Amino acid sequence: MQLAAASGQPSPSRLGTRVERLPLARYTTVGVGGEAEIWFVETLETLAEAVEQPYRILGGGSNLVIDDSGVPERVIRLSGPLAKADLTPDPELSDPASGLIVTGWVGGGTPLPGLLRKLQALGWSNLEGTVGIPGQVGGSVWMNAGTRFGEMFDGLHTIEIVTPQGVRQVTPDDLNWGYRNSDIPRGHIISRVRLKLQQSSPEAVRERMEQADAARKGQPKMKTPGCAFKNPGGVSAGLLIDRAGLKGEQIGQARIAPEHGNFIVNLGGATAADVLGLLRLVKGRLAPELSGPLELEYEIWPEEAAADLR
């Protein structure tokens, strides 16, 4: 389903926020997506202005497939101070005697891979199980990204959330979070977080990161949104796709990765229609054989472009 995106000149910002109309494909890990108006916000004040009109929040672009027509809403990207990390331990919240470290504010636009490298160098543990995830902190928290070695909520103390109604702060105990789910509603922006970490050693953290990374060696290295489907009933979605003989299936320039059936890769020049076509192929083949739903890990923009996949 193709939906017409807004056209024309981007809306001006009263506060001087940089606003440009750009192809969204350049901001997604799979490299597909049409144009939209992008607001590059750096402060809570400019973020409050950006959410005055219908909006979407775009982080590192992993686990995201955007329609070839783009989206009509403005797209917000956190930048500047909202994409930086203050890792100074908070003296009122940290406890050196037990090794508990609660950091300063980490912007939601902070790239997760770079943050993990800094934590490893400091010897601070709790988030090393998320190694290899290419997104930003805000999006990774929103979907509670992780691996079988750990997830984002393992290392969170406080989450700051922005909506058109204002700013609020919550803790993990305030949320009914779980597997690949933070319980934070769609459209709520994770502007900043404080991390809750445990003092270890650089060597020990590196060893755990290497263990988690080794488990990902069979995953493809090409452009991909990541894992396509959640594991139904605890059974590996990749294994089910492999057993169905779908590994290597191709539509246009998108392919189900031969290395791992739960990944779709862009061979170069793939469109969102190609990717969605493969998702429909997998779901159509597997869903009748499953006792429960086969749920997407991907977020699809706009939702109407893939309503049949929900």
C-alpha cells in the first residue's frame, strides 16, 4: 500500500531548529524509505516545539522499515546534547561501597555501540549483553532491545519521557516491561536516561561482550533492519524460517539472508515494497502452522503500509 507523503518546503522553526526535507533511507540500517520533514532537535525546549504538530521519532533506524512514499508527519531526530552521554557517577544515587554506579543523563540520541565501548573501558557492567545492536539509546530502550545475554532494562535507573503533554520521569519499576517491550507507548519520546551499572573490570566486561558478540557471528553483515520476527512461543523464528526452506528467497533486491533466516538484507537498491513482500511471504508460510501469533520485531512506517502483517 502506497501512502502519499507531505510535499513542499519544510516548516520553519520559531526556535531555530534545523529542519530539512530528506530521504529517510539514509537514516535506516536497511537503507529504504521515502522523504519526510526532519527536525534535528538539541534541547528539551526545541523538542517541545517539534511535538506541537504530528510527529514520529527516528533514532538509529534499526528494526525499522519505512514505506517508499515516506511519511506525512515530521520526523524528529535527537542531536547535540540530546545525543551525548554524561557518565559521571551521581554522588547522591551511586554507592561506591557496593559498586553501584548511577550515571548522569545519557541522551536518547546517543549511539549505543559507542556508549558500550566507553562502559567497557571503565569496567562498568550491566549492558554488555546488548553488544552488536546498532541503534541509539532512546529507541533501544523503547523496544527493550537485547540479546539472550542481556537487554536494555538490565542497566536503567531513570527514563525521561517527552510527549506533547509535557516531560515526566519514570523508573523501570513504574513500567510493565518485558521481552522486546518497554511498556512506553508509541509516540512517546525517550529524551534521556540515567544508567544503573555495576563496577567490574574492563577485562571482565570485555570478556562478556566477546561472548555475546560470538553468538552473533552467524548473522549477516549486509544492510538489514535486524531480526524480523519475535520468537514465537520461545522457538527460534530463524529456525522455523530455515525449516520452511525460505532462506535465500528474494524479492527485488531484498533477500532472506542465507546465513540466518530471521534477517532480511538489502542487496543494493532494495525498496520497502521488496522487504514487506518477504515479510508477507514468511508470515503466509509459517502462520498457519503456529499455535500463536507470529509477531514482527520490525516497526513499519506508516502502520497502514503493513496492516496485514499485524
